[in-house]
Amino acid sequence: MQDDRPTPRVVVIGAGASGSLTALHLARAARRRGTSLDVVLVDPAAHRARGTAFGTTDPQHLLNVAAGGMSALPEDPGHFVAWRARQHPELMTEPGVFAPRVDWGRYLDETVAQAFAGRDPVGLRHLRVRATGIRRDDSGVVVTTDDGHVVVGDAVVLATGEKPPGFAWAPEALQRSAFFVPDPWAPGAVDVVRRDAAGPPDVLLIGTGLTMVDVVLSLTGPSQRPDRHLHAVSRHGELPKRHSDELQLAAIPEIDDWGVSLEDYRTRAAEHIAGVQRATGDWRPAVDGLRTVVQALWQRLDESDRTAFLRDDASTWGRLRHRMPPGSADVITALEASGTLTRSSGEVAAAEPLTGGGLRVTLTDGSVHDVGWVVNCTGTSIVVRPGGDPLADDLLTPRAGVSLGRLSTAGLGLQTEGGRLVDSVGSTGAPIWTLGSVRRGELYESTAIPEIRTQAAQIATAVIEEIAPEPRRLADGRLVGGHHPVARPRDPLGLPLSTTAEAAAAYNAGLERLMRLQSGADEKLLEAVALDPDFSVAHAALAMLGHEGGSSVDVRASLESARQSARSRADDRERSLVDVVGRRVEDVRNSGATALMNHIAQHPRDVLAVSAAVPTIAFSGVTDIQQEAWELVEGLAPAYGDHWWYISLLAFTRQDQSRFDDAGLLAETALECEPTSGHAVHAQTHVMYETGRHDAGRAWLDHWVAESGRAASHRAHFSWHAALHELAIGDTEAVRQRYYTQLAPPTVTGVRALIDSASLLWRWVVTTSGWDAAAGTAAFTGEAAPPPVECVLDAVGPALVDHPETPFVALHAALALAAAGDLPRLAALRTHCQGSSEPAVRTTVASVCEALLAAGEHRWGEAARVLADVLPGLPRVGGSAAQREIVEETLLYCLVSDGQAERALALLDGRLDRRSSPLDQRRRDSVGSRNVIRSGR
């Protein structure tokens, strides 16, 4: 190809799933940057997005990841599911379905085409030739092809995928036989066996993994020979495990204290699996959680332990990790039950031809099998061997004493640093990246689409930064060229910091803790300003944490230090951030909100500013209007892409929109990247509650808090969520134990005691009281009564309870006083609310106070009327649906106490239509039976 590059060019070697995902994310990264780009796919395949895995045309060959985990776009986990729904409206297209692989290949192909469509200068070409070598010269990176031409680019991505299966295990007579299928994925290879109606009916399958499963599915069924018998053999003779019929959340272990040896890992992994099995009744969530941390564990192991794992443990792990879709597993089980499929442990010892066609094969167990065909089902090759591939050989060949690549552990691909190829002297100077199976030696788990998708997005960002870097701005405002920026420390999202490297490291550690919702962020920020007293952004962050997060810092002093430092040393972004934080601390509400939104528009990757703007578990945000908050988060997508922190915020937005499938999948995606993400866990917790998965939700949340969430800064709120599950399933003793160990003062104080502890006690009052069918009232019986709330009120303090400023806090103050039965104080709070300048406090919360006063005086009908009127406007108060639900619970309590059974039944039916709830079902049964008694039916 002639080197006429008017725009940067990236050559992607391989057009299968890895190469196509890379091309897709290169296009998206270029569009976000606003740069032109030319992408060239080099692959002899007729079609892109197929490769070994997705080149099959047999619809029986299913994905072994559920459809919900197969989106090509990390921020849109329902993308593939929605595509299937459009393509197959007659089929079930839920996220838990295991779709045909042929569907996914078509989906990826169309998604790539759409990414390159339009008038923008982002182009894609597919050269149907084979790459045989790579070298560097003054023109860039030169890729040679098997037709003698060259392709020149500014960067190269090796996306070669997995290799055809090896067959060195096969005796020479078997390798020479026409009745041996060395590669079942070669076009038409298995079709020859399918069509054979004359030769011996039996088929010997070497291997018992997922490849064998696919071959069995292709060779059985109504259209195949009824006398066919299949025998599968492998060293262990075991099948892959079966996926669960329902999607389950991964139970991710905390591995900080797991050590660095394989023996340690074996012990701790066994303990983890056993613990999750006890808690959930299933081992699969434990294995899925282990998969999330395998890359980190693998990188801790030395070479001898890695080799030992590959020898002794890899096969077992593969059967647990790479599981059969339920539908495929059911077919295999039925075939084994009928005797059509048998299997054994062993290896091929000898083979000889049969007269008339076929083979006589002797196995190491002494058994002899006369078969029509032998099919190699050992799976794709994962080892790079000299002489096996011209391109790999070229990369490993020294030129001037240096080769562009070097082998990684046990030949499992090539060594990289973050996906960038490491040469034979340890340098990453060449602009060559790789992903997928080529990184197995570095990461081990690197061949499933979720991992490849993440790597493709990361590599795309790195490549664009390399070949089309943005100009940098100095602290004094001067621009410098993108290729020669002045070095400055950067924050976790790449924004420059006007400080020293040491202070920046401490600041980044604090900011990352804030992003993960972990405790200790303020300590790291204090360390940063101690290292650099003129670090304006760190001072501003401390002021914001003290103002909204309750950190014990001098807010005014921190703000003044931030302003002084910004005047002497800061760039435009940092000065703007200091101004925004100052307005927020000084309660210049309207101008502060406007200034913050303007700042985010200019600097969307400013995590501190976005944290302050978005209503979350940690910050109140700039708006109590849900739609505005949703638009804010969704509008940030181009700036963040698939960053785990943004995906976590988006997950919470999606659950707020009642898009629970998307929310759950987004949260899982974020947690796979960052298992300690409190925002992602918070979103997933809401999903579990709103979809009625109470037993699983409680077990999963308790596991996270005990493992990855050990350092979580909002443990009380997570405990509140777990208690809601326990109330829903009627386990009040568990609620009581959780309250006294995790939510009662002095463990929890201040505003969290009001919002979490006190609200739980009032919810306990209105949801678990004993229902007296004869009297038609709600009253507690025996040990069901909740603990007293007075100690919680003392721990909160009179300022928050009697003079709350925000609608959300005011609502919870009213509920706490109702739980205490303190009607005079509740009346005083109503008066305070009626005089508030905040509309939601003056109207909505004041009305709730009125209703609670009426309920306290047993004026149940009046209380129910006021609460029913309040419900439509309740979102203005803020908080989540689960938090606001307590008002609806109170309404139900009042309706039952007033004998309004029909209205109570209608309310309960609506709730049960929304989600399953053992508690609501029990209450509905109780109210329904009472209604029958009263009506005389």
C-alpha cells in the first residue's frame, strides 16, 4: 500500500473479534478527540468480526457468556440484547440468554460499520492478506504481507486471536489420515463428517472441553445418522461445568492478604469458594469473583509458580471458569443418558487405517475403537512456538541485536506493559500494542470478550494519545505542542496538577479513595498539602470534604489556603475549581450551581467537580430534580468512555430510571475493573432490592462488605440496605442483630444515624407490626418491637433534627421524631419547615410532618389522605426510590390502621407488580383475609 497518509494511520493485524473491537474503539476514541484517523485491518478472512470463535454458522453453537455480558460498548451493556431484539423479535432476548455465536459476529460487524459511518474523517479498510512481518523505519511502522506488499502506519495493534489447535499429540499415522480432522473450525471441516453416511458410524473426539461440546451438537440431531455413536476422550475425561439457569452476581474476594505463592492461592481460593457456597448455595458466584482478580493474582506469581499452575491447576480452573450454556449442557446430558455420547480418560496411543475407510484407534487404557472419523477437539492453540507462525517468528527475530518482541510465561504470547509490546531488551519504544490471547502470559485471563473489550478500549485510548496527542497547557496558560509537553504530575483522569510529584501522589491516593467511596481520603489530602502547602486543588478538596462529607477539617482555613495558592500557582482549571468550591462552601447556591456546571462543561474529566455535582451517596449534588441529574451523568459519556468510576455513576442513574437490567450489568462491569467501587455496589444493591432478590442481595452485599468493602466509607448505608432485605423476607431477628452491631450509636452518629439508623427503626414500625385482623389495626406483639430511637436522636444532635436545611434531611428528621413518638418536637419541626425558603421543605416535608402528627394522634384517615397527596411530588425531596419508599410504607400503615382495606390492597398489588416481596405478599394475604371477614364472604 502506498504511504500517502494525510491522517494518522493504525494498522490492526487481525479482523476477528479482537481486531474488530479494536477498530471500533479506535473510531470512538478518535471521534471523542476530534481527530481524523485511518484504520487498516490486515487479515485474509473474507469477513471481519468472525475469527475462530465467531466464524461458525451453526446456530447450535452458543456463546458461553450470557448476552448481557457481550455488549461491544462498555457504557451500554444492553446494546447486544437490544440488537437481538430488533433482529429476532419473536425470540426471548433477555440479558440472561446464551445467544448463538453467529448472531454476535453479525452484531459486531454491524457495530463496527456504524462506528465508521458518516462524514467524519475516520476511515476503515480491510486488506485480505496475511501479515508476515513488522519492522520500524523513518516512515513509521511497516507491516509486510504474504503478497509481497507493505502497509505503513503510525502504530500497529496485534489482534491475531487464537491459533488453530495443535496436534503434535497425534501419532504420525493419524496425522496422515484423510479421516482425521485436525481443525474442526476450518471452513467445512465438520461438514464432511456430518455428510458421511457410508463409513463406520462412530466418531472419536479427542478432548472433552467446549470445542467437543460444539462438535457434538453439530454431529447429532434429527438430520444426522441415527446409528452414530460419539466417544470423547481426554486426559481427565471431564466436561466443563454448567452455567446457572439464572444470572448471578460475582462474589469478588479481597486479595490484599492472599500472599504471593501458588500454595497460598490454592488455600485461599478453596476457602473463598466454600464460604460463598455456604452463603448462597452455589459455587459459581465464587468462581466468577475469582475470575475478576485472576489477573492481579497471576502477576504476583513468580515463573516457577506460574509453570506449576499451568501443569497442575489450569485444567481444573478451565472447567470451572469456562462453563457450558445451560441449553448445551442439557443436550449433552441427554446424549450421555441415551448412550449416544460416552467419554473416558486417556490419550491416543496408536492409530491405523481400516479397510474401506476409517481408523482403528488404540487408547492408553487399552481400549480399541473402530471409527469413521477422529476429530481434534483439544481447543485452540495458546502457545507461541518458533516456526508456528511467520509473523511471530519475525517479531522474535533480532535485528541489530534487538527483536521487537519476546516470549512471555511458557510461551503464552508476548510480553507487554499495559498492552504495549516489550522488545528483547525490555523497552516499549515501538508503537506496537496487542491484546487478547497474545497477553495470556502476562494476564492469564485474557481471551473472553469482556476482557478483550476492556483491553480494546484501553489500547484505543493509548494509541490515539500516542499518534495524535492533545496540546498541553502550562500553569501560566501557555500552550505547548502535543508531542513535547512539559512534564507535570497528573490526576487519575489525566488532568495536570500544579504541584510536586510527591504531593500529587498523595493527592491522587486521596482522590481515588473518594472515587471508590473509601475512608481515609481526607488523610491523604492532608498529607498532600503538608508536602506542598501551595497545592490549591488539594486545599479545595479538603474544604469540600469538610463541608459535605463531614470530615474533621477546618473548612474555612482550607478554602482560604486554596484561594491564596490559586493566585500564585494554578492553571485555569485549578483556579476555576477553587472558585466553584468556594461558592459551594459559602452557600452561594444559585451562582454556585451555575459556576459548577460551567466548570464541568469546560473540564468534564474533573472528578472532584463531577463528584460535587452528581447526587450520590457521598454528595448532595447541584440538583434534586432527577431528570437534571440523569442528563448530567449521561452527558459525560464522551469524556469518560468505559472508565470504571463513570460506569459506576451511570449504573446508579440507570437504576434510578428503573432500567434494572442495564444498571446491574453496568455495575458488574465496573466491579470487574475496580472491585472496591462503592458507587457500583450501591447501584447493584438498589437493583437487587428493586427486583426482589432479597436473599441473594443480602448475601452478596454482606460478602462485599466483608471482602472488597472493608475500607468503605459508607458502611452504615450498606448495612441499612442489607437490613431492608431482611425486613422484606421477615427476618426481624437478623435486623435486630444488624442494628445493634452495625447501625446503633456510637457506631453510627451524625447525619448517617438520622438517614440510616433512625429511618430503619421507623420502617421497622410501619412494616413489621403484628396485624390484628379483628381490630383492623397495626400493633406490635412481643419481641417484634424495634429498639428505642431516642439514643439515635441524641447521636444525631438537635441541630440536624430540629433545624434541618435540606429537604432530604428534613424528611428523615420527621420520620425519626415519629419513631420516637415526640409529637411536640414534630410539631415544632413542621413549623420550621413551613417557614423554610426551600420549596420542597416548605411544601412536601411540611405535609409529611402534618401526616405524621395525625398518625401519632391516631387520625389515620387524615394521615393517609395527606400522604397520598404528597407521594407524586416526593422525588423533589431527593434520595433514592428505596429511601423515599418509607413514605409509601407509612401510607400503607395508615390505610390498614384506618380499615381502608381496598385501598391498602390496591397499593400492595401495585408494589407486588413492581417487584416480588415476601413481606408485601404476607401483608396482602393478611389484609385480604381481613377484608373477607368484614364483608361476610
